[in-house]
Amino acid sequence: MRETEVAVIGGGVVGCAVLYALARRGVAGTLLEAEPALALGASGTNSGILHTGFDSAPGELETRLILRSAELRDEVLDGLGVPVLRCGAVLRPGSDAEQATVRALAENAARNGVAVTVGADGALSVPGEAVTDPVAYTLALAGAAAGAGARVRTGARVEAITRDGDAFVLDVGGSSPLRCAVAINCAGLFADDVARLAGDGDFAIRPRKGEFFVFDAPGGRALERILLPVPTKRTKGVLVFPTLDGNVVAGPTAYDQDDKDDWTVRDDAAGEVLPKARAMLPALEGAKPVFRYAGLRPAGRDGVNYAIGPSPRCPGLVHVAAIRSTGLSASLGIAEHVVGIVGGLGVALGADRPLAPGPLPPASEPWWQRAAHHRGLA
Ligand SMILES: Cc1cc2nc3c(=O)[nH]c(=O)nc-3n(C[C@H](O)[C@H](O)[C@H](O)COP(=O)(O)OP(=O)(O)OC[C@H]3O[C@@H](n4cnc5c(N)ncnc54)[C@H](O)[C@@H]3O)c2cc1C
């Protein structure tokens, strides 16, 4: 039996950010990831955008954590050498109704303290929006934590959780169990299943699929800014964004499904994405996608979003669940918040200190191909 004070279940961006934030406070936890590598779930199949929170609902936990992340971001990412394209975003309204939405968004941004400008043509510019490589980002956090003494175990699926006095024992498929005082459930799509292993069935997660199409840069010219659509209540909509390696990506869709293992791109997705993308970037007219991938957002059922806090039924278990649409952007804020909860459970925290880059090797292929290749989908 191995022992650790704090176990983190799930090696997406949220779990890795929590491991990192704990290590900054002198707590060397152990992260258990079911897959053979980190960031193969939503964290490696998203849009890679570091949102400013300009369009988020003021006062909500999600918004507060995005805004806090934005404050923490530069020091952490620059310190760890995470690549970031600080390109900004632009949102061009079409109809009068969209112009009104843009004005409302500008007011919303002001309430959140996020700098935006509205041009004479009605376009909204958000200079702080940026693009990263979400896999490099996640690996950098885990690597820095590992460099500070944390353990990262991949191929380590938590299959059972039992109480043992004041501690938990986590049964890990195919290897030794782990005994811990505090367990943090960052299992993304499967956070409800992990909660049920501990007798807690208070929330449910449903996948919301987002499908993307990757293009070579039209005419060999890199896209200078993120092109945002006017959002709806349900989704931020189809955007067009540059990647750090010079491609252009269009997506995502928002398709609710029940199967947590279906990562395919539906036949309908092209019709849902490509006309909107071409309307925003006419240079994509006639261009053929060079790749496609899908991500599954871990969406809470019944509107549950950012379900973060101690389990009501299982003392010592902390859920960080239903981080649906903004977990990359909010990850540093989420992690700081979770470390505060862990401190409240009696784990001794040291002074906060920056960490140096750690020993995890980078991924060997572009992030937007990696998860689809892993699942044999491309
Ligand atoms: C289409 C799409 C577009 C998005 N765009 C953006 C964006 O531009 N900007 C942004 O900020 N956010 C974006 N998001 C949201 C962001 O990707 C998520 O909020 C974030 O990745 C959630 O991270 P996570 O760590 O909670 O989940 P995940 O990345 O899913 O990680 C959970 C991990 O837990 C592991 N796991 C599950 N069960 C177990 C178990 N029993 N034992 C051990 N490990 C287990 C899984 O294998 C997985 O690796 C997008 C998401 C999608 C899908």
C-alpha cells in the first residue's frame, strides 16, 4: 500500500493545476490518471483559449475563478515556459440585435473589470484573450509539481474508494492501492462515477460534445486574432482561432449525448461549423479541413456548473466537478480555491512559492491530433 496525504483523481488541466497549486504550498500530493497519459480528455480536446471572463456572468463562482486565474496566469505560464499567443479576440456583430448584444457584452466586461473596446463599426475587441497549447499547459503544471516532489501516476484508474479510519484507500486498477487523508475528485466526465464510488450520488455529468475542423492557414498567412461569434446563453458558439503551430481551427459544436466514450466527429458537424466559420473568415471558402477532432465537455446535469466543494456525504473527499466550458482559463483560480478547501480540512500549507519547470517530457505531436490518434479516430 502506498501513502500520500492528498490524492488528486484525474490528470486533466484541473487535476494538474490542483497538484501544482498544492506543491506551491509545500504539499507533495499524488495524482492518479486512468489514461496512459495526461490531458487526453476535455483538457486536450478544447479550443485552447485563455478567456479573460469578459462575457461571464458577474459574481458567479466560475467568473470569479476565471478572473483570478487571469491575475495569476502570466507569472505561472512565463515561469514554466508555457507557449501563449497573446493575440486578442474580435467579435463582429451582424444584425441590430447582435449589435445590442455586443453593447451588453461591453457593459458586462466593464462589470468584470476586463478591458474591451467597441469600434466605430460596432466590433468588440478583447485584447486580453489568448491562445495556448492546452496539452503543453497541463503537462507543464504537472511537471512543475513533480519537480517539487509530487507523484504523477498514469494508467492508474481509481476503481474503488473505501474508508479506513480517518483515511481513504483508493483501489487503483492494475497497481497498488493508495492510502490518503484527503482525496480530490477532478475526474471530469467521470467525476459523478468517482463520487458514487464513495457513496455520494449528488450530481451527474453528461457529455456535451464539441467538434472542430483544423485547416492549414489560408494563403499561408497566420490568423492574427481569435474571431468570436456573438454568444448565446447555451454556448459561446463557433469561433475561428489560430493555433501556436500556425493552423486555423473552426468549432466547436455543442451536442448533448449520453455516451461518455463516443469521441467521434458526427457527419452533421461539418454543416454546423463550416458555414459559420466561412462567414467569419471568408478565406476559408473552398479550403478543405486537414484534421477534425471532438472534445467532450463535462457538463453537470440540471444546470450544475463548477460543483466545487467538500462532499456532503464523505468527509475528506472534495469534488471539483462539472467544469464544463472554461476549465483551462479558470484552472489556476480553481486550484487556488481548492487548496483553500484542503487547508480547511486540516492539511498544513506552507508559504506560497513559485515552482521551476519540471521533468515531464512534452507531447510528441500537435495537441489537436493527440487525443484522436490515441483513440484510433484518425
Ligand atoms: C469542445 C470544448 C471546447 C472548450 N474550449 C475551452 C476553451 O477554449 N477555454 C477553456 O478555458 N476551456 C475550454 N473548454 C473547457 C475545458 O476543456 C474543461 O473545462 C476542462 O478541460 C475540464 O478539465 P478537467 O480536468 O475537469 O477534465 P478532463 O480534462 O476531462 O480530465 C479528467 C481526467 O480524469 C481522468 N479520470 C476519469 N475517471 C478517472 C478515474 N476513475 N481514475 C483516475 N482518473 C480518472 C480522465 O481520464 C481525465 O484525464 C472546452 C471544452 C471542450 C470539450
